Amino acid sequence: MDDKRMEESLRSAWSPQPPDGMRERVLRRAHEQSARSRSARPIFGVARWKFAFAGLGIAVVLLGNTADYARQSRMAQMMDGASAAGAAIGTGTLLEQRREIERLLAQAPPDNRFENGSKGGNSL
Amino acid sequence: MTELDAGIAISFGARTLRDKAETGQASLEHLYDQYAHALFRYALALVGSPEDAEDAVQEVFVRIAGEQKRSESIANVKAYLFAATRNAAYSILRSRRRRARLEQAMCAESEAGHPEEASARLSRSSVLREVFAELPIEQREVLVLKIFDEMTFKEIAETVGASINTVGSRYRYGIERLRQALEEEHDG
């Protein structure tokens, strides 16, 4: 028996058919998978979860920057107020102190401790 | 038209499908109708059970549906489908090897219990089927692809990942074994 006849014999002896309902089962699963993959389709070739992760990172950085800016603004405001108030207080006090010192110096008796040989100084 | 006929358009790199050759696109349904029977037969020759063969074919179509982007780079749809079916079938064989061994052992036991009845049942076709089922898996798949799907040795070699000479040898050994079995049956 030559090869061709052997092939024919095998063809007629074995002709399996797909089970009933296989088409529906296979295609239904394939369609389900297709729907799943469409919902998770990559954006510019990058998986969606990576985009979400990157977006979350950007949001965290932006929030941090905003909070930092707000804090710095508030500190600057406080510093401006403090320096203005400090300056006002400082000049007023200095003037008053100077006047007070001059007044006290004018009223004070002359200092003659060094002329009389004070024992409080360095005796080197 | 059922809901399944609504169609998913699958694009392929090479326009090898007959039904929509102009656009290089085919719906999953067209693809199924064109190839599923052959893929099922091929898978059945590899795994031996219709349920497992259906699982293998299903896995192939599910993969195509899930990776539509990747399917655009497929140059030869037929070769891809057969190779994917082969992979799925081997994967099933690996995962179900223990179960298959158990089933084979049970079958052998039941036939050994009734040798006269078993030999009386053997007609020419059933001899062929049984000997074919007993062939090594490498020879079975070559015979199926050559005889039923009329692939050339070169196409088979690409599908199974072996050299053309190896494929030719497997075909030769398989055919010889079948011929031998038929002659023994005839003489007996």
C-alpha cells in the first residue's frame, strides 16, 4: 500500500468533529477576553496602572508644592509683620533710651573714681 | 445573526486571510469558521481528549482576542494559529499529565479484562485509529498536519519547530507503523 492510500485510509478512519456548542463557547470566551483587554488597553504602549501610578505621583508632588508655597507665603507675611513691628519698636526704644541716658548723664554727679585711686580696677 | 456574530476585527500584518484579504482584517468569527475545525483536529491528535482539545482551541482564540495589537505583527496567520494550538496543547498535556496517565492505566486495565471482545471489535478503521493514537506525539502531529491539513514539510517544520529532515523522518516512521499495523491485521 503506497503512502497516498495510507493517507486516504487514515482520513476515512479518523475524522473527529468539534463538540456541539464549541463555537459558541469559544467565541463567547474570546469576546469576554476582548472586552476585558479593551478596558485595560495600554495608552501609548504603557499599561494603564503605570499611568495611574505616575498620575498619583504627580498629584502628590503638586500637593506638596502647593502646601509648601502656602506655608512659605504665610511665613513671609509673618516675617514682614514682625520686622515692621520690630523696626517701629526698635527705633522708638532707641530714641527714648538715648534721651533717657542723656538725661541721666546730665543729672549724674561727675565720676571721680579714677582720680581718687579706686581699688575696684585692675591693679596690674 | 447571533450576538457572537457582531464581530471583533482582528488585524494581521500579512493579508493571508481569504475572506478579507483587502484590508488584512478578519473577524474572530471568520477566523474561527476557517480554522477551528483543523485546529481542533490537531489539538485532539496531541492531547487525545475532545475536552482538552476544545480547551486548547479556546485558549488560542482567547489569546487572539486579548492581544489584538500583537496580532498585527503576525505574518502567517495559519502558521501562527497552528503553533499557538500546539503550545496550548502541550501546556494542557503538561498540566494534566498525571490525570492522563491515570486514564490510560484504567483503559488498559478494562481492555485487558476482555481480550476476545477487544480483538473482535477491531476493524480496519479502528486498528488505524488505535495505532495512530499509540504513535509518539511527534509523529502524530506531523501526520495530522501533513495528511489532514495538507501542509508541506517546510510548513510543518516551521509549526513544530523542527528541521525539515526531522519532520520527514517522523512522517515516514508514522506511516510505516500504520502500514505495518494494517498488514498485521490483514494477515491475522
